[in-house]
Amino acid sequence: MKKIIVANWKMFGSIGSWNKYIEELRPFLSPQVHVVLCPPFPYLFSASQEGIDIGAQNCHEKLQGPFTGEVSAKMLRDVGCTYVIIGHSERRHHESDAQIVNKINSAREAGLVPILCVGETKQEREKNETRQVLERQLREHIPLQDIIVAYEPVWAIGTGVSADTADIVETHGFIKSLVPGRSILYGGSVNGSNAHSILSQHNVDGVLVGGASIEASQFGPIIQAGVAV
Ligand code: PGA
């Protein structure tokens, strides 16, 4: 199966920088890997190119309504998105599990594939609560066939310290046992140096990349790693 390589651009860049990025990324694209770019909302259009799928970093719970400043899953579908990241740990602080369930439902209703982020904090890991946390975060979504799960240990995000491959294999195995048949991505300090080894692991169907996706020169080698495994 093709590896899924997702870029989460977070709140970075400008129209000029993203246009240049797309040019620089083009030589790295390959039909052997599935690349999804998730830009900030205003740059969705500039990211949409042949050979690339577009996702958003968030959507509102409702499909429409009087919610000033919000963007619905239906609008995202309308402008060409096919994916949406939901429940990223940088957002979970101000989102309840119930809101995340509503967002997933909205995304599916609008025809988007939700990329549901799950993962334990450093404290939860130290208390040996990882499995409980993942079970709680996934419980409501277990019957859903059309979601992608991204395992993103919170302590590995943006820290430069990724989970080690033995931990990734164990945790992905656990997640697969809860949601068999779904693609499971790993996220948290993935870069050009560790991508190949992470992507080679059993039950790792792809990666969700933050910091190392902001420059095409760093993201390109991660795509190449996805081709090489
Ligand atoms: P990182 O972020 O690659 O910078 O650790 C991953 C993410 O936030 O999805």
C-alpha cells in the first residue's frame, strides 16, 4: 500500500513562500506515495496542484450557521479539500472529546476524510496511561471505517525527539487492534533523517509532519523515504 505523507504547515508562511515551495516540491512527487498538504485556510488554493491532495488543519462542528470566523467542512470540500486534520493536540486544549466527535461527523458528512489525531502527554506516559488515553480518544470513532488515525504523542510534537521505533510499533499495534483496517500515521518530530526508519515499521501507514514540512527541501526527502520503503 502507498504510504501517506501529510504536511501540517500550521500557521506559517506567506503566499510567496508557499508558491515557491510548490515549485520546489514538484521534483519529489511520485505516484508511489500519497502526499497531502494541509495549509492555513487562506493558502488552500495555492497548495492545490496535480499529484497533491489538500487537507485543512481544522473545521467547525456544524456544516453552516452563525459562527463568525469559523470554516465548515462543507466549505473545505467546496474549495477542493479531501482531508481534514481533527483533534490536533495544539487544539485539544480548548476542544472537548464531544466537539471532536461532532467535527468528525461533519467532516464525513461533507465528504472529507478525517485525520484524527490521538496521543498521550508526557505526564500520562509517565503514569503508564497511554493505552487508556488512546482508548478514550478513539472510543467514539471505533465503528467508523472512513477515518485515518494519526498517533501523535504530545511530548514528541515540535520537540525534536520522536518516539522510538519500538514504542511506535507497540502503540500502532494497539491502535490497530482498536480500529482494524484503518490507516495509522505516526506524527511527532519526523524529519528527513528518521522518516525512512519510521516508515519501514510494521503498522506505520504514513507520517504526519509539522516542523519538517515547512521547507520543501526538508519535506522532499520525507516523501522520498515514503517511496523507498
Ligand atoms: P512536528 O509536528 O513534526 O513539528 O513534531 C507534528 C504535528 O504537529 O502534527
